[in-house]
Amino acid sequence: MAETVLLEAREIEFSYPDGTPALGGVSAGIIQGSRVAVLGPNGAGKTTFFLHLNGTLRPRRGEVRLAGERIRYDRAYLRELRRTVGIVFQDPDTQLFSANVAQDVSFGPVNMGLPPAEVREQVRQAMAATGVAHLQDRPTHSLSYGEKKRVALAGVLAMRPRVLICDEPLAFLDPQGQEELIELLEAESRRGTTVVIATHDVNLAYAWADQVLVMAAGKVIGTGRPQEVFQTAGIMQQAGLPTPWILEVYRELERQGWAAGGSPPRRKEELLALIRQAGC
Ligand SMILES: Nc1ncnc2c1ncn2[C@@H]1O[C@H](COP(=O)(O)OP(=O)(O)OP(=O)(O)O)[C@@H](O)[C@H]1O
Ligand SMILES: [Mg+2]
């Protein structure tokens, strides 16, 4: 199947108003329907890059394209863009502002002008998917951090975006919450949504992503399939990233002669099957 670039950044450059340089010519293409993990140290520019993808920030140079068309920055266009490209912020406190959870999750669909029955249904589904239905009458300020993160995600899902961008979705979730969130991202991806996440979790990025984008100091220093990027020592060193454990175990198996080259496994189950097969 031909790959379509849905969202594209071309040589974007950006500095914050106080003069801090954040992006120094970022180019990246996001394939429709793919799962993309953006990695890189603190301050690399991941969040700044995301904020360009839905027009919240405007590049000083370069451009962002959606389905081949250069995005515009007029109100009407941005409104449409933000429902196509939904961002769940790193810090949920910057996202939640309604009095209670149900109102917060409804905000997007109501603003889109959907009929009340559709709003109710989309909100119900989004709250069920994120496991926050039981919190619907709670004031948002009284929620735990992890609960806030789920509610923020529900608010974006309720708009049914074509591209779902999650900035550090796993941060501050408990282990079960992390598992559930990964499941949810899988489910969204299966529905055909293009899912982009920023994460510091190399193991998740390795096992989950179709495409990995590594950033450092405001630039993309490597991109490609996880098996390639995570085996390119130069990229990993420059970004200060550790090797995913599955890859490390696999390399040891290769060194010991128990694995015969080929494509390394990406999931724990595949690695275990390989070990059983080798009888080691
Ligand atoms: N509002 C702001 N004003 C000034 N500088 C900013 C602002 N937000 C971010 N920066 C700077 O821009 C650069 C990129 O920051 P950004 O938040 O995009 O990095 P990041 O990769 O998301 O980091 P993290 O992993 O910590 O979330 C950093 O040097 C940061 O200090
Ligand atoms: Mg960030």
C-alpha cells in the first residue's frame, strides 16, 4: 500500500519571544495511519515541534503541511486544524479548565457545533475509553495528576481527531495506567488514527512505533523504523538514549550464537519465542 504523508514539517525554525532558540530547521513527514514516537532529551524541542503541528506556534521560517497543503493561521482554518490534529499536552493543568470532568470532555465536541445527541455519544465513548466515566461529576481541580491526564486525553478523543498527538502520555501514570494507555493508543491506531507520542521510554518506542524520530538541540538527528534507528550508535549517543532491553538481550543472543541474524524481535513475546526455539 502506498504511504501518504499526512502531516509534514519542512525546515521549520522557531525561537521563543524571549529569544530562546527552540527549533533549528526541523523536517519530518508523518505517514497517515502510522504510529510515531518522538524521542530526545529534555529541551530537545519535542513539545515546540508538536505545537507547530496544530498551528499553536507559527514558524519563523519553513512551513507545516497537512495533506499536502500549507497550513494557514487564520481563525477559521486553525479551528478546523485543531480538530483534525488533536494534542494532549504534557501538563494536563494547561488543558483542563471547565468546572467538572463531563463539561471538560464535552467542550471540544460542543464547540464543533455537533448536535447534542452526537456530543453525548462521543463524550460517553471517550470517557469510557480512558476510564474516567466514574469521575464525570468531579471538579477537575480535585483530580489526581494521573486522572487529569486521562481526562485531558478524553477531551481530545471526544473530537475524533485524524491525528492524535500525545506529549509524554505515560508520565505520572501508575503501571496499570500505563498499560491501559498503551492499549488505548493501540486501539486508536487500529481505528486508523495517526498517533504521535513524545516519550522518554525507549522500550515503548521500540516495541510500539512504526517510525521513530529522534530530536536533539532543536533538530531531527535521526528518523526511520525503530529497528534501524535504535541500532544506529551515532544517533543513540548524540541523543543520550539507552538501548531498548529487548535489543540488548537479542544482541547478546547473537554474540552467543543463539540467534541467527535477521530482523531483531520487537516484543517480549517474540524474544521469548526465539529463546525457546534456540533451546538456550
Ligand atoms: N515558553 C517558553 N519560553 C522560552 N523558552 C522556551 C519556552 N518553552 C520552551 N522553551 C525552550 O525551548 C527549548 C525546547 O523546549 P521544549 O519544551 O520544546 O523541549 P522538549 O523536548 O519538549 O523537552 P522535555 O523533554 O523537557 O519536555 C528549550 O530550550 C526550552 O527551554
Ligand atoms: Mg516537552
